[in-house]
Amino acid sequence: MSERMNRFLGDSPGRVLVKLIVVSLVVGVVMNAFDWSPIDILYGFENFLRRIWNLGFGAIERFAAYFLLGAVVVIPCFIILRLLSYRR
């Protein structure tokens, strides 16, 4: 059981606990220096996803605008060409 636990954790439980305490302390100091909180990270992630979502729909909106702009010219030309071709 102990060998399986060590293999799962990557080291002995005591050493892993000490490493996690040291890393948590360093991360806590850095986050305090930048005045960050865990909720700020969640809001930042949510904001990032929201901006990606809006960018995607912004691209679709630009595509639709280009499509309609071209259709205003192409559709009447197509109809005129079909009418002229129909007379023959």
C-alpha cells in the first residue's frame, strides 16, 4: 500500500506535504503582492471565456456583413444574366 501511495504522489507523503506547504506559501506571497484573490482568478477566467465567445460571434457578424454586401451586387446581376439568357 505504501509503495502504491508513493508512486501515486511521486514521493513520500511527508515530503509531498512539505513541498505543497512551501509552494502554497510562495504562491500566497505572490498573490498578496499583486493584490489578487482566488475569486479574481475565477472572474478573470470567466472574462477570458466571455471575450473569446464575443470574438467568435463578432467574426460571424463580419462574415454576414460581407456576405450581404456582396449579395446586394451579385444577386441582381445573376437575375439580369438569367433573364438575358432566358430570351435566347
